[in-house]
Amino acid sequence: TGRFEYLFWQNYRALKPLVPSSRANFEELHSSAPLVTVLVPARDEEKMIGKSITSLLEQDYENFKIIVVDDRSEDQTGRILKRLSAINAKKLRILKGSDPPEGWMGKCHALHLAYQQIDPATEILLFCDADIIHHPTVIRRAAYQLRLTGSQLITLFPTIYYGSVWETWVLGVFSHLG
């Protein structure tokens, strides 16, 4: 249990500075807001992709773009993304994924495709999964945290809502490994 306690403590200490969400704390960032590009690989995510991308589009941070790679989905993911892109083409760009080259994993290849399309003015990259519902302040808070600490990398952990007791147990155990 020592290792798990240490991991929890390290994660808690790393996230603690992100807790303040008062808009007043971030006004200095607004005047020189760095361009944030969010990269999202998506494969067969029809259940959550609409909510996930909408939560990104509704951020209270102005200077961001989203690139989603529809990674060869066989469900309605592509259709949902196309509809969202039609509503907000300024912020949202959809790319069609392709079979990964020999030795590549699908998600890594999808992110590689997205990375090749980022705006050269991008200062911050945010990598996220297609099944995450984002708090409306997450991009602003992450940009502020990077500026405040001078860090080049931060990791944010979502609040996870499990669907069943089995899922709670299995994912709870695996989230602490590694």
C-alpha cells in the first residue's frame, strides 16, 4: 500500500494548485492568452463524442482550437463530428484517420496525424480522450497553471463516474498501476 499512498499523495499535491477557479485569478492570462490546440483521437465513440466535444467547445477560454481524428470509426462517430464541425468550424477541425503504419498503435498514429495539422502559433497542446466531459474552465486553468509554474507538462485527472460495481473495482485498481 505504500506505493499507492505515495501515488495518491503526489497526484493530490500536483492538482492542489489547480483548485482555485475564480475568474479574477486568471485575468492576467486573458490579455496574452496562448493558443491552445486540443488533440482528440476518436474511434467508435458515438455514446460520448458529442458531449465530450461540446464540453470543449463551451470552454470559457477564447484562444483555442480542437482537432479530432475520426480514427476509422464504424459507428456514428463521424456523423456526430461532422454535425458539430458544421456548427463551429472556426474552432473544430475533423480529420479522417487511416490505417497505422507497421509498428504503430492506432491512437498514437491518430495523434500523430492531428499533430501534423496544428497551427504553428500553438503554444500549448492538450491531449485528451473522446469520452471525457470537460469542466468549462479546464483549458483556462491548465494554461494558467503552466504559466504560473513555468512547467512544460502537466497531467490533469478527470473525475471518473463508473457505470457498475465491476467497472468501479476494475478501473479503480488499474488507475493506480503503472
